[in-house]
Amino acid sequence: MNTSYARTMPTIAQSERAELADLFEAIGPDAPTLCSGWTTADLAAHLVVRERRPDSTPGIRLGAFAGWTERVRLGALHERGYAGLIRDLRSGPPRWSPFGLPGVDGLANSVEMFVHHEDVRRAQDGWEPRALSAGVQKALWRTLGMARILLRSASSGVTLAAPGIGERVAKAGEPMVVVTGEPAELILFCYGRQQHSRVTIEGDAAAADQLRAADLGV
């Protein structure tokens, strides 16, 4: 275990990681997630492999390598078992991992852990948004500087508005629609969880419908 990781002041990535590991333990390996076709065991394997098998990373984004990534993921699930995956996830990235370099976990994993934590939470019956602190909401808002990439498949302009925090044109264009919500909800929306985010959309009705159904995210 990377002991220095455990001793530092928790970042969003660390807090979300710990809560997600607790949730994985509580609901077991066969619970649904918002990741299409994946159970909690599948998602846990993805998170562990992402940090511990850099050779499998290209397949997360590139279809030509997806087969190898999937074999590595399934291998990790078979070899470690669900309990082992949770243990590895909870311990944080190992020192030799790119994610184990100073500062990288906080930068690279805050949104990753938050979104996948919500992928599990919001796939269960009776979910409600969590009450996140103002500091966490503001930190999540800052990550939406990359929203233009996430919204590239939108057919219209998109303005993101977080009441009391800020507003930004995430994608220029006409007609312009305005998506309003807390930063946590806007992140989930922009990462393709439109149907499970608590936001409002104002503007051209056709453009709003297209945005709700668009393949958003990375």
C-alpha cells in the first residue's frame, strides 16, 4: 500500500474512492451500474486495471485496443476476486503507477471517482443527490473547463450555469441552450449521464432534446 497516500489530507479523489469502496462492499458484486452492461464487479475491475495496468489504457478510448483492455479487465476480476479488487481500489494507486506520482491522483481521478461513484449510487432504487460541500462543488466546477471536449457531439451552443458559482459558454453556436444545475449534476450531464442528472435545460426545444440524447463525454 502507498502509505503516504493514506496519510495525506484527503482530496476529492481520495474521498470518493473511499466512499465508492464502501459502497462496493455494501451492495456486492452483482449490483447494476450506469455503465452499460457492467455490474459493480465489472466497474471495480475497470478502476483497478486503469491504475495498475498502463498497457491496457489505450483500449479505454481506442477501439482497436479495446479487446486487449477487456481481456486484462476480466483477468483482473478472475485473479483478484471482488474483495481483492475493492482492497486494491481502496489502497490507492501504487507508487510505480502514473497515477501514483505526486499530485496526479488528485488531478486525474477526482472526476473519475466521482462519476463512477454516482454510476453505482444512481443505478440503485431510491437514489437522491448527495449534499456536497461548497468547496467540493466549486472544485468540480473548475474541472468543467474541459466541457467543450465533452460536449463536442452537441448540435447547438451550450452554456453551463451553476447558480451562485458561475456560468460559462462551454460550446459556442446557435441556437444556444442553457443547462443549469449544481456542478456535480453538470459534470454527470456532460459525461453522458443526462438521464440521471438533476439539471434544467432552457432554450430551443429541438436543440435541448438533441442534447439530452447526445453521446456526451470522452
